[in-house]
Amino acid sequence: DHTYGAGDEAFREWLNENIKIWACDEFYGRGMMNKELSALYLEFCKEEGIKPTHSTQQLLKAIKSYCDHYGIAAEMDKEVRENQYSRGRGVIIECFS
């Protein structure tokens, strides 16, 4: 079992509920910028009433660990592009079934 820190169970559930949406829908084909991930995490913490405890790098590490555990291809801290233009650094998660 993975350990993610404060709000462990809620954080794990948040990943379970969202990883496929991020990979196969919302960020499909372009990846998710680090600042987008951080904003989603802060929104999650606010909704759950928990104090944010993860930096962007810790979020990336947790997502990588989650993806590795479930055999989901993911690349961390990659250049995220849209319409051939760089949008910044982020995570690219391969769509899975």
C-alpha cells in the first residue's frame, strides 16, 4: 500500500477517481502542466477540508508511484505541448483501459 501523507485515504481515492479522466479525457494527447496539477490538488484539499501537504514535485512522485503500481505508462516533468507550442513542464499519462 502506498503512503502519501496527510489525508492519505482521500488522496488515494482522488487519484483513483481522476487518473483515467486526466489520461483519457481532460488532458488526453497533450499532458497536464504542473501548475494545472497543483491547482487541481489545491481544489481537492479545499473540498476535503484538509491542509495541502504536497509540493508539485511530491504530487508528481505520488502519481508516478501510483502509475508504476498499476502498470500505467506515465512520464514526469516532460514538456507539455499544445498545437505545436510548448505550454510548460508537466506529466503525460498514457490513456489506459
